[in-house]
Amino acid sequence: MDRKEILIELKKVLAPYTESKEMLEGINEQTDLIKDLKINSANLVDIIIDAEAQYNIEIDFDAAEKMYNVGNCIDVIADKINKTA
Amino acid sequence: MGNRVVITGLGVVSPNGLNIPDFLHAIQNGISGIRFIPEYEELKFNCQVSGIPEFEWEQLRNYITETSLYGLKGKGIAYGIKAALDAWTDAGNEIVAQDTLWETGCVFGSSVADTDVIKNAITRVDAHESKKLGSRVVEQIMNSGVTAYISGRLGLGNKIINNSAACATGTQSILMGFEYIKFGMAKRMVVGSCEYVDKYVFGGFDSMRVLSRKFNHEPERASRPMSMSAGGFVPGSGAGALVLEDLDFALARGAKIYGELLGGSTNSGGQRNGGSMTAPGPEGVVKCIREAISNANINANDIDLVSGHLTATIADKLEIQNWVHALKRSGDDFPMVNSLKSMVGHSLSAAGSIETVAAVLQLKHNFVHANLNLEDPIPEILDIIGENNLPTIKVDKEINTVAKANFGFGDVNSCLIISKYKND
């Protein structure tokens, strides 16, 4: 799964947690989950739980802390997928 | 004396109506919301009927944000949000305020935080999967979940309180909101209560043998307050909500006024002299009703309608005796009495607020709703208040003042006096 494919999947994971649907459509690696997508910081744990299920990976605390923008999310997910594979 | 408090908005989620127009139609026409629940038969419950609102999650879509709705699983909270926001808009307000409304607060009660949500937490934790619980569990298993959702959505900044007093919760929440306005601590309060009786709570009552069990195949006949053939109550679920306002505040914004909350009282018999964990002591009940009347600055003779607690247990007889004693009225001189529970069952914490909404509607539209299933009134009740005061069909009648009371586990009592608003 390359970064572009992960981003497409990630959009689906993020969708239930943002009211900014237009912004979500146009996300790129610099998009900030809290500042740009206005996601409630408490929901970041839900996104991690959903991402774990979506990609069949486990995201530990240290990795989860890095996931504040789309690029970081993709970094973490790509890293975990590769380890699983 | 304090400020005058008026009722400017109503909302309801009831087994026989999910909004005020439908609920009004149901209570005017004696429509029951009690249904047979096949799952309760499988669970071997003695009582297999319940009053459950025909609620679907989709109905909340225009009430809260999509992100908030996603992950909301607590039905009691959901009922509460719908009733409270309906009352808010019924009072002529917008749902979303830009800034915090410091003059407006919320007292909204409940008995049991949603056990379906708690069960999910228990199951996950026991399966060593606490990691997967996510961020939305705590806010829904806390008792104040419902007030947190309501006040957050409306931006309320005054007192935000979740009260709990078993079956007296609903009337007590209304009384608390009333007192904050009366004594100048708030200008406006969203008040009410909610309850979702799931199978676990239902099972607890079923095991106490206090539920109706002889009418499982005739659900609409199962809830029979004051009837000889009553064999216990029928649990129900739902929510009721009112917007209370300082009279001047309401007049200044040109609000429509349903009625005036003149006063009330809440107390306890102390679980002494006939009072216990499960039964209300007569002394406390009589004192509560009399204090409500005195606090409202009316005479017992002014009361046109008693909206009773009257659950369809052996306590009904005692309750009528207490009313007779408290009001010092009997026979044909006694006011009309009805029990909404004959149509919707007993929704525990939600009962008081749903029944108060019904009381306000009867006051506004000048009618007394029927007592369903009262073909065979208890003779001792007939002896003291007469048959004419127990309507079995709707009675059209000028209603100026209603007394609404509820009595709950822990020997807690709560009584409200509501009247038509008169500009004098």
C-alpha cells in the first residue's frame, strides 16, 4: 500500500470525526487534524482505534502521539503495515 | 416572594408520542404506548410488556452534530437531548447560540446511566480490550451525560445539574429549576428528566414482583392504576422537558406562555412511620403536598386536577388517602384525578417530567385525560373520592390549577403546583 492509497483509506477513517467534509475531500499531507479538520482532540483515540481495525495494525502510545497531521498518520500507518507484512 | 416563573417551552419523547402535537393527540384520545416485547418472553420475565418510544437514531440528526451523533449509544441521553431541544425551540429559541448563555442553566435528571453502554464497557474490559473503548464511553456512562450533551449543544452557562431521586426525579428537577429562577440565580432553566429502562433494570423490578404480569397478551390493558385488577406497574422509557423562565425575561422577548409554575415542594418521610426504601411514608407525602400548596400561595380548593403518581400497585389506594388528607377534600368535592401511567407505563425518573408536560397541556387545552383500564376502580378509592373524579374518557373542562406529584424509592416526594398564567 503506497502513501496515496493510505491517504484514500485514511479519509474514510477520519470522516465520522469531522464536520468539515469539504476540507476532508481536499486533504493533503500537511492537513492538521485538529486545526484544519476541527477534530475534537479527545476523538484522536477513536481515530487510532479505527485505523488499527482498518489496516489491521497496532499503534502504540509513542506512535499515536505523532499522529497530529495527515502526513504523520501516513508515516505511522505505513511503518506499521510494513512491519506486519 | 421572589420572581414569578412561567413555562414557555415543552418537549417530550413518550411511548405514545415523540413530539408535543403527537403526544397531545395521544393523551386526548387515550392512545396507549404499551407494547408486548418478545425479548422479555424469551428472557422469562414475568412482565413482558413495556412502554418504549418509537425512537430511531436518525431522528437526532438535526439535533446534534454528525460527529456527536456518531458514537452516541445511550438511549436515555438521546431521549433527553431530543426532548430538551424540542422544548428549547418550542420556546422560540435558536438551537445554536454563538456565545455562552450565562443566564440560562439546566437541571435534567435520570436514575440509571445507560446500562447498554456500561455493558459494552464491561464486556470489552473483561475481554482485555479496554484499549478499544474509545473516547465516547465515559461521557455516556456518567450520570451527568445528559446535562453535558444538552448544555453543550445549547451553550448554557448557568447551573448545570443532574439530579436523581428515583421516581420523584422529574418533578424534582423542575422544582430545582423553578427555585433558581424564583430566587434570582438564573433567568431561564431547561429542566426535565429522562430514562431508558433496558432489560437489566427491568429485570431488577421484575424480580421484586412489582410489575404487571397478567396482561402480557393484552399490552394496552396492562397498566391499570387504581384498578382492582391492577397487579403492578409497567416500566416505560422516555423523556420530558420544559423551559422555565423568569416572567419579565419571557415577556421582554415576547415568548408564548403555557402557564405559571406557582410553587412546589420536595421532601422525604425519612423512611420512618410507614415510609421505607420502597414505600412513601404518609406523613412526608401529606407534608410535601401541603408545603407545595402553601409555597404556591393558593388554597387546596383551587386545585382542579390532581395528576397523581399512581403506578398501579397496592400503593395507589394509600396515595389517594394521602391526597384526601393533604387537601382536606373528599367525595364530590375532591378534584379530578388521573394517571398518565395508564397510557405510557412508569418511566421512573422520566415519569415526573413527562407527566408534568401532560399536566401543562391539559391546563392549556382545558381537558382531563382519561384513566385507561379503570373499569374496576378500587372500592376504597371510590369510597373516599367518588366515581365522578376518576374519568375513564376525556373530560373537557376549564382547568386553572393542577397539582402534580411523584413519590420515589428512598421515601422521596415531590409536588408541583401549576396554574394558568394570569396577568395581574
